[in-house]
Amino acid sequence: MPPIRDIAVVAFAQTDHRRTSDELSEVEMLIPVLHDVLDRTGLKTSDIGFTCSGSTDYLAGRAFSFTMALDGVGAWPPISESHVEMDGAWALYEAWTKLLTGDADTALVYAYGKSSPGSVRDVLSRQLDPYYVAPLWPDSVALAALQAQALIDAGDTDEPALAGVAARSRSSAATNSHAQVRGSRAQGEYLVRPLRTGDCPPIGDGAAAVILAAGERARELCERPAWIRGIDHRIEAHSLGVRDLTDSPSTRLAAERAGAFERPVDTAELHAPFTSQEVVLRKALRLDDGVDVNPSGGALAANPVMAAGLIRIGEAAARIHRGESDRALAHATSGPCLQQNLVAVLEGDAR
Amino acid sequence: MSKEPVAVVGIGQTKHVAARRDVSIAGLVREAAGRALEDAELTWADIDAVVIGKAPDFFEGVMMPELYLADALGAVGKPMLRVHTAGSVGGSTALVATNLIAGRVHGTVLTLAYEKQSESNAMWGLSLPIPFQQPLLAGAGGFFAPHVRAYMRRTGAPDTVGSLVAYKDRRNALKNPYAHLHEHDITLEKVQASPMLWDPIRYSETCPSSDGACAMILTDRAGAARSPRPPAWMHGGAMRSEPTLFAGKDFVSPQAGKDCAADVYRQAGIADPRRDIDAVEMYVPFSWYEPMWLENLGFAEEGEGWKLTESGVTELDGDLPVNMSGGVLSTNPIGASGMIRFAEAALQVRGQAGDHQVDGARRVLGHAYGGGSQFFSMWLVGAAPPAS
């Protein structure tokens, strides 16, 4: 069933992603991005119909951390607002559904994460089954390495191919001034076999924001809106023991529901923090060499946790805004080894 | 373009208790979801998407628990969203699920909220030290007590009103088999003699810490037509937020609460809430919040809320019953508390509330709030489908 209302990404902004941002609170990190994205449309906070954010308390190390971030929005007079404890891509999904109901015509979506204050590898282990798995503290790199090894064993990739993904991503990032890791870089030592440093995302802090608008409002706010032709997300079983780590059925299903396979895309922004995960996603999404994958450099160039998925949608939309893409796919992931996946298909008006 | 009407066709709760040591978190949520499916006479296969909410992840020490709970909630292969809007989250979660149907993304959605407070320590979860921010130190009661005192000074309410609310809610809870506190020997004197915790809030005027989950099955017009029991129809729903702390904030009657209620009433065609609404499930974690919210929600003029309470209007057999289920004062699995308000409102208009049913309840308000009285979510449900 096609969406009952046309909704587009009309503006996107992000921070320069950095290894640390000790001197900034989350609110201070967020405010310039919120101003930037609003300035691009000329809208003020009070003009926005609905606001939704994505973040996680576990990075901030405190309960209700998002309540303070709301101060950055300037929620006075009171606003219609919600929050997902997920990557901002899912906040965008919630905002999209809100606009579909007709209750709002514009939405502000933002996401942020500061990984620098703690050990993000350890922090992410807290999202595992709390009774049987989390007590063993398996970290995110170790789990991704299991997946990478499964892919190598299945003959789907090898270490030189993974190094190629890393090199391509970081050389694409050379032209992305927001990226944390840009240009050529050594693959480095093994972090957890078979993954080397170069196969893994940088650890960093950052934020991003997007504005959505419906119908004619989108055309007023943006010269070439990035229309959301479809968006869907699916989750898989949690336990790694019951999943085929070399495949991503949830990504394939989400892509199908989002209409990704109806016509080829020219661009794909994939949220693949590890080189090996790009291999899985390319297969699930049937992307061939004709598709420009991660022209921004992707999560291997900057991976601010909770914002990295929203940034994929923002980067894909920005290419459509600039006329560099006509039909783009954006992907976001959550959970260990690509457990949960979101796919959006964005299109510009025909030229 | 008009929205798809949304109906509640299934409701399930766990028996709320201090500690459910017999089940894991997954077992707890599955119990509530299973009961909601049973009520709707549907199976897991009938569910298109799952929307889950809870209060902070630090309360149980599981980060983004929806990942771990996907299997237990039959969500594998489906979309699963996780909402977190502080204490209002149970209500917000239901509203996010509602939008999936109203926007015609899905036909039937399972929404669920929970808290298993016995697996951690909420006071600890709320007291982690943060650089450059004022610590809460005394927990939620310490934060809210000064605002209660401000209400008393502003309105001249006698200091007996809070105990009346607690006495009423705890008696109502005796009629609700799922309520946590069943104090069979409760008397007004016992409430008034209980220790003072945060002046003017006494021990018996505060909510307990509960383990519990609440689930609802929401569906579209076609789904409602197949419902084996009367559905509850959503007539209006809204969320509003304002900053935690700023010079212009009215902690006694926040603007976000007033705006949220006004939006819901506009959607539902409510001109006079006192006359047009039959009962209210209100988020009252400390007894004095009943008269405070009666004013904030437009049921009483400013300064007059306590008079409704004092005159018995909010009793189960009163003219405007409030918290027929026993409310948050009797049951508080924090993340689920807002959804329980929404679900109990739906139970009332479906005529399924058992011993705490209000006769002839046709339109009932469910209300939730959170943070420093800054996040609000509400819905108004009716026995009849919405007009448009």
C-alpha cells in the first residue's frame, strides 16, 4: 500500500565528528546542529509540527539523559515531542508516521551520541541478553569478528577484500569535512581476528539533525526535496546462535517493503560499522558495482553511536538535494551483528 | 485525507507485585502480551508490528532491551520500535503505536510497556552523578514535594486533602485484582499516621515500586469489526513537552499539560471536560497530584481542584471518578504506569473493568506525565467510534 501522503527530507545537518568532545555537554554539541538544520529551511522551533530524537542513556551514563537535550531545542512554548531509545533513524521513522496521520506537516528529528567518556565496546555489551550473555561481557568488536569469520569461512569475502572496503570508504571520506577518519590509512594490527583496526569504525562523538516536511510544504522549504518513497524496518532474533550471520533477512525484507527492489538505486548509504557488514548488506540489498556505496565514507569514517544511522539518511537525502542522486537507498542498523535494520528509499523529482 | 480510526481490542496486565522472582524480564512481558492477545482472540501471527516502552534502561541494567526482547514478543521478522519519554513513556508508547494504524502503515499493532524494578534499584538509577548538573539526590519525592507545598500555599488547600486521595486510591485498588498494593486494613487514620517522608508527602501518599507489564492490541476499523469484545475507540491523543528547568516554568500547573489536554479535547470534541468526560485514569504518583492535575486538565478552576477531591467527586461512586484502578499510588512499574492509565481508561469504556467499573462510562481520559513535570501524554477513549 503506497503512503497516503508524500513526505520528504528537506534539510540535513551534522557536527564534525571527533574522537573526544570533553569540553562540550550533549546539549552544547547539539545546539549548533539544530540551528544549522533550521537555518537551511528558515524555520524556527515554534514552526515545527513534531519533534523526535534518538539517543541512549548508556552512553551518557545517566538515566533520562535526553531530557536535558530537549533544552537545546528550546521547547517553549511547549512542543509536540517524542524520543526513541534507538538510533535517530528510528526517530525519523516515528516522525514519518506522525506526518502520515496528518497531525503535523513538518518534523525535526535529531540524534546524538558521545562515546568518548567510556569504553563503547564494553557499553554495547550491556545490550545483550542480561541473564546468559551480558555477564560474559562479549564486546562489540569480538561479536563483529565472529560474523567476519563466518563470512570468510563461507567464501563470501577474504581479508584483502575487507581491506578494500576500508580503503574505499576512507578515500571517499576525504571530501567529507565532517568525517572523523579521512584519506588513506593503514589496515593496522588485528584488533580481534580476523578484523584489523582498519576494519573497525572510529570511536567518536557527534550529532545530526534532519527536517521532514509533507507535500507542498516540502517544495516550499527545499528546491529538490528527497521524497521518502518507502521506509521499513525489521528485527531478527537476538541470540547469535540462531541466526545465519552471513545473511541479513531483516534488511532484505525491510528493503522489499520499502520498495527498494522496484527500480535500481544510484546511491546507497549503508550503516555498516565493520567492513564485513558491508559484504552482508550488499548481498541482502542486491547492490551491484554500478551503485555508489557510502560516498560519504560511511560509518567506517565516522560512527557517532545513535546518530550514525540518521546520518546515512541525511547523507543520501543531501545528495538528492544537490542533484548528485535521483534515487538513493539509506540503511541503519541496531543491535549486535546487524540484528535490526531499517531501509529508506529516497527520490528526487525527475529532471 | 483522514486518519484511520484506532480501536483497542485487547488488554493484558500482569499481577503487579514488588518482585516477580518467578519470571525473567522476557517472561514478564510475554505474560502481559499473551493476555492481551487472548483478550482480542488473536495470535502472534496477527500482529504486524510491536511498539515497546519503558523508563530508563538503568532501572534494570539492560541497554536497549527491545533487542533482547524481540523473541519473547514475537517480533522476529517484524518492525519493533522502542520509545522512552521518562515517566510519560507508557502513554507515549501507546500513542506511537496508534500512529502506525492512524497513518495506515499497519493494521494491527501490539504495544507494551514494563518495568521490573526488583532487578535493580530505581533510586540508584536516578542518582548517577553527572558533571555540571544538579543532582537529584532525594529521588522523585524530593523533587516533587516543594511543588506540592507550592500548590497548598497557592490554593489554601487544607493539609488533609492528600491523605483523602491516598485512602481512596488504596480502597479502589482492593477492587482491582492486578493492583500491587492490596491493603485490606487501610483506614484514613492509618494514612494520616504514616511517617512523613518529604514534607508534606507521607509514606502512605507515595507510590510503591512494582514489577509489572501492560500490553494492548490496537487495530484499525476492519480489525475492530472482528473484535469478540467491545472495542475502545480513540477519540484524541497528544504529547507535549517543555524544558525541565527555566525561570518561567509553573511546576504546579505546567503549560505543557494544559496544552496537551486542550489538544486532546479539541480532537475529541470535548467542550467541557467536567461534564463531557465520565472518568479519569490520572498519573498520580504522590497523592497531592490529584487535585493539582484536576486543575491542570481543566476539570476544575485554578485553586479549586482540592474541593472536588474533598467533596468526594473523585470517589469511585462520585460524579467524576479518578483512578478507579487504584492508580499509580497502588501500582507503579514506572515504565508501564502510563500505559496502565491508558489501558484502564479503555477497560472502562469497554465495560470490562470488573469490580472497579464505573457504570455507564462512555468517555474516559488516560493521562501520563514524566521528567520534572515536563513530558505529558494523554488519550481520550470512547465506547462509540469517533464521529468523522
